[in-house]
Amino acid sequence: MAVLPILVAPHPVLKQKAKPVAAVDARVVKLMDDMVETMYAAVGIGLAAPQIGVSERVIVVDVHEKGEPRNPIRLANPEIVWSSEEKGLCEEGCLSVPEQYADVSRPLSVRVRYLDEKNQPQEILAEGMLAVCLQHEIDHLNGVLFVDYLSLLKRNMILRKVQKQHKASA
């Protein structure tokens, strides 16, 4: 497994709609494993393939509680097939928008259909942080960042800060 570099906004790949994978084969499993390793190395709870420059519909998430064992979920071609009408605000951050956070309103529950690492169709009913994380990562597959839910003024302020930090560290 490899820890891969994470793209930072406004990288153009982050705004593209990712392509579905034909099947979860050995190449996609390796991609998933590398993404899990990269997510843990960056101390994140989710990562989408476009964030590492791969424009494919693959995400990994792990919202285990502190002190509990890691529990990564690997999803290919995830799609939200149902979402609750009830919404809630949650403070979100993003590995591609480092050190920036904002409240985003999302459905409190979602049902997601996907292919697992064994190429088997699965469905998961998610609530709480897992629901937020899945929606956030699926947004990445559609070229949407959490800052796209904010006002234009707030979004531009955050993106300018990220660009300034990125240039200073480059």
C-alpha cells in the first residue's frame, strides 16, 4: 500500500465528474487500499479517488470512534438511492481544503448502493457522521466540494486562504 499525494482546491480534477468503474478488479482493490492508507496518514475520515488525481467513482470512509478499531468501508460506484427529508447542520472539513471548516446542511440519513471490494453489490443505511461522510465523499465524485454549499463570499474567502497556504508551503 502507498500513501498518495492529496490534491488541493482549486485543482481542476476536483471539479470533474468521475467515471464509473466497470468492475472492482485487482487494480481497483489496490486503489482502495492505497486510498485507505492515504486517508489514515492524513488523519481523515473519508477520501474520494479524485482527491488523489484518479477520476473514478471510488471512495473510502472510516468514522470509527476514538479508541475503537479501524473500520474502513470501501465503495465503488456509490449512489444515494434515498435520503431523509429531515436535514441537519454539521461542521465539515476536507483534506482537499486543508484546515478550513464550515457548517453544511445535509439529510440526516441516506441509503447508499455500491460495489464492495469483492465486486459484490451492497446497500448501507447510514445516519449521523457516516451519513455526512458518505454524502461528502459522493459529492467529490460529482465535482462538488463542501464549500460549494456556502455563500459565494464565504466560499471565496476559504479558497483564497487555501491557495495562500498552499503557495506558502510549496
